[in-house]
Amino acid sequence: MKRALISSLVAVGLVGCGDDGKQVDTTASTNSMTGILTLPGTTSEPTTTTSASESTTETVPTGTLGPTTDTDTANTTFDPNDCGEAVVEIPVVTPNVMLVLDKSGSMVTPDKGYWDHDGDDANDDGIQDADPNMMAAATPKITRWKSLYSVVDFITGTFQNSMNLGAVLFPSKMAASAYNATACPVNMTPEVEIAPMNGQAILNAIPGADETDATIKGGTPATKGVKAALSELGTIQDGQPQFIILVTDGAANCREDAANNSELFEQYDENLAMVVGDAFTNLSIPTYVVGIAIADTTSPTANDGNPDATNAYQKLNELADIGGRPRDGDVKFYDTQNQVELQMALEEISMQILSCTITLDPVPKYPDYVEVSVNGTAYGNTQVTTCDGSEDGWMFTTPDMNEIILCGAACSGFQMSGVLDAQYRCPNSG
């Protein structure tokens, strides 16, 4: 069954000028997609508009925009001093994002499942790198899973106002610690379906931060995890952009077409690249690839449950390119070696997903008098001179004045809150 999510909507303020030059404030309610203004001196006809929750009848001007010299038609035209704006409709982009999370046994195993989560012991000698006297003990290591849980908690809590989120585990909680297919199950219905304000639901559905190999176990069926994410995204028909964030600590195995257990675990699953590439090329669903403690080395040929003669670092680099959202430079995937880097990577990805470019429809008649505020912070009608992060505010991006971009704190504030107020004011409103 196809589903359509109701996205959060931008609150839009629309300010017109009456025949006497005074402001007429008709700020739209936050649950209305369109603010409608009836200006003085116009005739009107009723029309019905439908919102997500109700159908209402509004009065819409039937006059034409601009000045007139024909006194006989004064009742069907706007005063030349009016703003001349009758409808403001600013669409909100609320992306649908699936988190595809590695729950394989290597996330917690004593031999490689623990890491220097705060980066204070890069040389792994048990002493804090920053201590010149070589006396202070480094912070005890924690499991990679505990770090991933903490980062998911942070990301969902920070951005759930602006993104519809869901989650898939690979393998599922039903996975066994065994050298057979019972180590490779993935639920085709995701652990958490995509929905607004979904942070707590995701934390409730995935294993807790302190879970160990009693719960965190199994192989690395990343391909089936991505397929489950794509199946969920395919049920959503709301017109919003869609993304996958794949987080893993190793090379994919558990091939669905494996002929035996050796192929299941000891061969890299090349189908992962095909599925990710097809999603980007044919479905316009990009995949961000995040690696946890990936070593740039080639694995040995051994009966150890990991793909033989495989460089996971190289495979993730290739996958990030195929997925359509590679990083600049030689390292294409998000290579994280501790929890600090992992959180920075997920935060950077989230901010890339959440666009700060806003389309204005219709184009303001008096662009110099557009005022913008974000989540209660007013940035006024003065544009910034650059959007390189050094200034907070907004600016028009096109000569037609039909699009603005939020910059600096205005952008990050919008990304975290999803709340914007844009007011079209008049030259004689002061």
C-alpha cells in the first residue's frame, strides 16, 4: 500500500498595504500551505482550498495586479501602492531518510569491536596522547555499537523536526552467531518505518547502547539492508527527496545467491554496488556511505567469516561514488576512526540533505522589503554579502528574486527547526 507523509510546513507571513497605505497583516497559520490575502478595493469570488486537515472557503481577489487609470474599473484593480501580492506559497522540503545500520558481531567483539571513541589514544598505548608526562591513562575503549547508538541518538534528536526518519538493521535482531544463513536475516519491513518526529521510535527499536554479543551478532548483509530501505521508500509518494545513509564497519557478505556457507561468508557481496547504483541512477535515491574503523588493508584468505582478499576501504570508496554522494578528494566515503568523527560525519550528511535554498512563489513585487526570520530569530530585509559561512542571514540567489538561500546560523537554525517566516512588506508600510 502506498503511503503519503504529511510534511511539516513553513509558516509564511504575508503583509499587504491597504488603500490608505497602512499594513494589513495576514500571517498564515502554520498548518496552512497557502496564505491568502484580500486587499481593499477589490471584488472577490469564493473558492475552496483543501489542507491536510480540512476544507475551507477563502475569498480571493479577482482584480488584476498593477495600477489603473480607468475609474470605472477601480473596484477590480489594486491600488498602485499595494504590495500586489495575493497568494504566498512556499513549499517545504522534508526529506525522507532511511538509516541502514550495521548490527554485525564485529561491532562488539573483544578482538576488534572496541575502539578509541574519543580519540585520545591514537597510538594505542593506553596513555593519553596529550599528556607530555606519559602518566595519564587513556579513556577506556567502548564498543563501536555503543558509539553508533549515541550518534543515532544525537542525529535523530537534532534533525527529526526537519527530516522524516526510519531505520533498518542488518542483520536483524533474529540473527544468530553461526556459520550459516541464520547469521544473515534482514527484515524486509524495516525496524522503524519512515515518519516525522521518529527519533525515540528508532532508539526504542534498535539494541540499547550497552548491548554486547548476546544481541549484537551475525554477518554483514548490507545488500539486503539497502533493499529493505528501498522497499520502504518505494511506499512513500509525497514528492519529497529520498536518501539512504549506510553505516558499516566492514565488507559486505551474506550474498543472497551464495551456493554454500563458504560463499556466504568468505566472498564479498558484489551485488551491493549494483543495488546502490540502480537506486541512484534509476530511482534518484542517493546513498551516503559511512565507514566505522575501516582499515586500508586487504583481508587474508581464511575461513574466518570475513570476505577473503578484500580491501573494505577500497570497496566503500567505490560504493560511495556509485551511490551518488561521494566526498571530495581521494577518500569518497565518510571514513570515521572514533565516535567524534562518526558524529561529525552524520551531522555533515544531515546538513547536506536539508537544503537551505527556499523557492518564493510568487516572486515578491518589492524584493527590497522582504523580511526573513528563522525559528524566532529575525534577519530582517538586509541581505548578506556572502554565504560562505562567515555571515548569518539570507540572500537572493537569482536575478528574478524567486529564490533565497539561508546562510550561517540562519541555515543551521532552519535545518534543526524547519521553521521559517518570510514577510512581503510594502515600501510605504513604515
